[in-house]
Amino acid sequence: MLHVTEMTREQSIRALVRMFYGKAIAHASETTSLIFVQQCSAKTDIRYFEVQGPIVEKVWARGAGDGRIAVPIGTIENTQAMVTWEQDGNPRTRPAFKVFDWNLPFDCALVAKIDPTDRPLTSISSMSSGSSNISIRTVSALEDANSQLRSAYGFRSAPGVVFIVPFEEHVDDQMIAMGAYGKLSVSINRETGKFGDAFYGRDGALRREKNTHISAAIRLRRNGEAATYFLNPFAKEPIDENASLFFGLRQAPVEFRSTT
């Protein structure tokens, strides 16, 4: 879970994700919570804490200086829990309420709850919660469009083109791509800790076994900017990316290496 606000800096998010990449693999076999907090966007100091409890919460605080640490929602709920850390080479122990402040603002935070007995950490995927449901709406729209195209296909075999016109101008093409192809993920080798190439998951609308009557989806913009096209590599009637239909359009931020 990534906690952000309208004021969150992109650099802060990147810093927390890099820390997560560097730390997560060492804890992939543990039942724990990993908490990364960027408190002040202008600072880069890092402190590490462990909050004791039935499930140990491990906290990396970035940019907090020597002060108390902000607490993301849903974490460190026991104010009396003992917190351990190391300072100047010496172990320290204090109750949580003396180390953390639940009312402090922070730039952003990343929280990962790991339970290897449930679903082990083998990959990382991007998602969105809160007010953004673009990916979900994209899946629904494509499924509805495919149903209509399937009926037309019964009368004549031809490529099917769908137009997507988001009401909001700020919609990122990446969000539409996640709805079409699946959430962007990256595999983790549990033995070496190395990350594989990023790939789109299997939860998108366009799959080998479904919604194959869609040959391409074209995202139109109300402000007149160039449209973006999303090819379906599994289409019954594929359209070449160099087709004149796509002249002057942007290509979706997707690279197809195989259709398996």
C-alpha cells in the first residue's frame, strides 16, 4: 500500500520503492510488516526501528531527523508496544508513543504486509486504491464492447475497434494499459534476490482466451491532443501497428515480446 497526497514528490516515491526493492527480499520468508516512511521530502537520513508484537513491524524512516516518526494509517496500532533500534552502536528500547507520533504529517509511505504461509512474496505489482478506478472501468468497458463486437462478428469477420473516451483529462495511458493488459508486475528470484523484467499480469481484459473480438482500443482526448492506441495481440482479426488507421496517433506504453 502506497500512501500519497497531492503534495507528494515523485522523488520521494522513487526513494521508498528503491528501499523496498533493497530490503524486501531479505524478509520475504518472514511474517512481518515492512513500513517505509518519507517524513520530510527535503531530507535523506534513514533510521531503522522494530516494533515488537505478535507480528513484528519493521520501520525505515527517511527524512525524520532526530524527531518522532509519523505513522501511516493501519500500522503501529499499539502505542505501548516496545520499539527497539540502535543508536551510536548501542541498542535502545522505548515504548512506541515515545518514538512515533500518530498526528505528524509525512510526505509518503509504503507498507507491505508479508505472510509466506499465505501468498509468498514472489512478485511486485502496481495498483491504485482510493478515488482512482480507471483500470477497473477500462476492463468493464472493453468487456462490454467485446460483447457487441462478437454479435457483429457473427455477420461479418472483420477487425473490431473500440474507442475509449475518459471523462477526466488527467487519466494516464498507463492506467488504461493496466486495465487492458493487466497490472504491471516484476518477478523476484527468491534464491538470488534479483528482479526480472517487468511484465503485464494476467488480470487484464485482453487475454488469449477472452475479448478476442477487439483488435485495438483507441483512447480519445477531449482536449484535442493525439489519441493513443492499444493493440490486442490476441485478436481474432489483428491490425498491424503500422496500419494507416493509427497514423498520427500515439502508441500505448506497451512492448509485446510474446503472445503466450
